[in-house]
Amino acid sequence: MTWDGTGARGTGSIDAGTGAFRGLEYSQPVRVGKGKEGKTSPEELLAAAHAGCFAMSLAGELRNEGTRLAVTAMVVMDEVEGRGHLIRESQVRIRARVPGVAKTAFDETVRTAHEGCSFSQLLGDADVKVTIDAELED
């Protein structure tokens, strides 16, 4: 990881140790929702990691052939008096096609997957609210 410039006006770049990505740029303006311009933020990376972890946890619980999951997460930051900007919530959205699964069984499986997702647990331990909007499609 590198960073050049001030916190507000600088830019950085992140490399994954596995080589999965190199030179992924990030900046403060992206962090507060201004001008993506091909850059990312630590919060966006956390959201992607949470969605990926949740998708793997849910797929592992379902074990149904033909399962199709679309999982996204959005991390919400807010200013906390005396503490600055903190991550306060991760909003997980799931759209799933799971042949042969009833809605009640699906909802229970989503709860189990949430309990088994290490990122959900990490966020919960950090007093970050995790909300889940799960829809079972036909």
C-alpha cells in the first residue's frame, strides 16, 4: 500500500498479497461519496468482503443444485460525537433462486449463514449493525 499527498487530497494504491489486484487506487473523496473515477475506499472493500463472505456462507448452508445468489453489501459511515466518522452499519442485500426451498426454510438458512459469516461476526463484535434484506425469487 502507498499513499501520496494529504489525507484530504492525496491518493493511495493497494495491492493484494495474492496478486488478485495491483495498483487499486483509493482516496478520501471516494470515501465520502464524491467522484468514484475508478477509485475505491476501505469501506467499499469491506462491503465487498462482507458480501463475498456472506454469499459463501449462505451457499454452504443451502447446498442445493441450481442455487443462484446475488449478494451485495453497503457499508454506512456516520459521524459519532467525539469519535469522528465510524462505520455504523453494513446493509446486506440478497436475491436468491434456490430450487425446492420454501421461504421459511430460506429465511432460517439466511440467519444461520449470518451467524456463520466471519465478517458478520467481526462487524457485530465491533458494535456495527448488520441489516439483511433477503428475497427468495421464483
